Amino acid sequence: MFTFETADRKEVRRFRIAQFNGRTATVWSDGSVITGHVRSVLETQSIAPQRWAITIIPCAPKPDVSRPAPAVHVFAEDYR
């Protein structure tokens, strides 16, 4: 699990939407990229400016699937 704090309301909203919809979210932290499912978004009550603690469960990245371009022979008889 990966936990971090943020004060950015737009970022918190993005993570809450990802959690609600069951989608993965991506975080950039100290030059590394973490992608996973959002487990919790909790507001920290003890700090004066609003801050949230976000917990993400990392998941394995999807493999890059390269597909060959389709062979287009729709009007092949026009070129004879």
C-alpha cells in the first residue's frame, strides 16, 4: 500500500471518483509513478489547512500490446 497526503482539492476529487468507479489512479511521487486502485480518501482533521490522506493499492502495469496494422485490400482490383 502507498499512502500520501495532499491539499489539492482537484486531485482529491479525481481520486474519489476513481475510487467510486473502481478505476485505477496514477500518482507521481519523487520521480516514480504509482498506479493502482484507491482504497481510501480520508480528511486529516488536526491540520489547519485542509489535507487528505490517500491510500492506493498498487497493481501491475498492463502489458503494451502492439498490433500489426491491418492489410487494406478493399479496392485491390482497381489497381490491376
